[in-house]
Amino acid sequence: MNRRLFTPGPVELSPGVVEAMSRQPISHKSDEFIALTRDVCTNLQWLCGSTQSIALLAGSGTTAIEATIASLGVRGAPCLVLVHGRFGERIANILTTYGAIVHTHSVEWGTDIAPSAVATTVASIPHLHSVWLVHSETSTGVTLDVAGIAEAIRSQSPQAFLCVDAVTSVGIHEVALDGWGLDAVMTGSQKGLCAPPGVGVVALSERARLHADQHSAVSTVLHLPTTLRSIEQTGLLPWTPPVTVMAALQASLIELRSESRESIWQRHAQVSEALQEGLTNRGFRLFGASTSYAVTVVEHESPDTIIRGLLRMYGITIAPGQDRLAASVFRLGTCGGVTISDVLYLLDALQHVNAQIQPR
């Protein structure tokens, strides 16, 4: 039985990416690795809509988020987090760990956050340091209008930094650090970047970089100015990087670069829409607004039975619900190279498994 992954990360890898990571490791101080690193950074600039330097970190998307928090001098500063799921809550917790004065704008899981509501909240917080949000909330399958929110924030608090968890949006939805006036875009290698887990990515605006440069480090490994200077000056990461994952990431980004960004975004939209239409036609209930192209959350009275049945009968792995949704939903990932044919296979499997557990 072939194993299949339909989770919102990690994703199934293309043969070219598997081949790249299966080679013997190269020295992380070699000319070959320097060229690899610079190639990866150039392609990530393209994908993040950024002209600024890219920081690469050994770790996850959460590593990238914490490194950004650790580098922007948040201690004692008022910070606002937009919370519409588990990962917004996680950002608020990390900010608290670093001594920020944390304000939250929270909505019911599964719902959107309107830019106008954000503007009202921002206007109520004097001397706001930064606003943090999750673009595509993996726990709920809801995306936010980041461009509209950025405009709303600038209208009320132009000095505030806007920092975006784009872990399930870069390489899936449009992201434009420069065009939207964002200050930090943070992601990881294992979702829309179509590579294995192991590399965290941060793109900073020029003003965020200058701000980080002016603050003393509160972490050694997570200090972004240290990483950025090392990459810019030598092409090397300051700490031993996961060289095999970096090789895989280079291969995956080259494959993505063979498409236009618009084609990548449209492809994910079409696959997600086909999945959601197929689910609805087969009697499944979608959870919440269902606007993410990376993950669709499905309500079910027995999600564990669905998850176990798909794995046992078809070798398909999907994701459970998280936190308060653990007992009421399952999640289907459409990150990376998922095709319409893959979606039809998944829908048929779901329908069959669901039929087995329905009362006769």
C-alpha cells in the first residue's frame, strides 16, 4: 500500500527534491554550499515579494517566529496579536515569554478579522510597537486580508511593525513584503516551500532590520542581525545548518521558480476549491470560513475514526483537529504539489471510509 500525505505540512516531495536530499552532505563552509545558500535566498526573495536579505535558521516556522520576536526589542513594548486560532495564541505566548506587553484582538475560531476592526483596536493602544498575525491559520483554515490589515494599521499607527506568520501562505497564497508594506514574513521549509522540515525563513523590511540592529541580542542562535550579516558578508550561516534539507530546499525552489508566482497561487486555489466543492457535494460540513488554500477543516462527529480508517484502508495520513477542535474536526492539507487527481482520490477514500462508520 502506497503511503500518502494530505497534511498541512510536511508535504509529499517531488522526485527531484528527494534525489537532492539523498546525496552525501557537503561541507557547510564550502564554495558549493555558499552558492547554494545564495541561490536559496534569491528564490525566497522572489517568493516572499521582498528585495531585502533573507535569514535562514535551522528549525521550524516557529523558530523563525521566535527569532523575529527575539530580535525586534519587544521587552516592555505594547504589542498587538490578532488571534483567530491556535497559532495566533502561540505568538501571544512567545511575546509574553520575551517580556512584551501583549494585547490581543480575538475572534471566534473559524471567523475572519476585518481590517476596520483592526484599525479600531490599533487606535486604542498608545505607542504600539508591533502587530502580529497569522496569514493562513492552520488550525482553522481561515486566511486574513493582510494587505487590507496593513493599510488599516498604517492609517492609525504608522510606526508599528507588521509581522506576519506566513508558514502556510508563502508558496500558496500571494505574499508581498515590499508591496504590502510588511515588516516581517516568517515561514518554514515544509509546507508551501515543498521541502522537508528543518529550515526557518525570515524576510525583514529595511526599517525592521535597522531596528533589530539597534537592539542588544537577547538570544545567540536566534539573533537575526547575526544571521543576516553572516549570509550577506560570507554566504555562510553562523551556525551549522541542516545541509541536506538546504539542498532539498534549493531543488524545490528551483522547481517552484519554473512557474510564475501567479500560477502557483492559482494552482493552490483551484485544488482547494475542488476539494471543498467535492466535500460539500458528498455531505461533509466545512468548518468556518474555509478561505485557506493550504488546509481545509472538516466538521465530523467521529474525526478519529475517519483518520484511522483512511490510514488503515488507504495509507492516507490526514491531520487531527487542534486544541478545542480536537474532538470535532479533521484537517486536509493541500500544500505543495497536490493535484486535482490527488483530490479526487482523497474524496473517494473519504466517502468510502465515512460510509463504513455510518449507522445502517
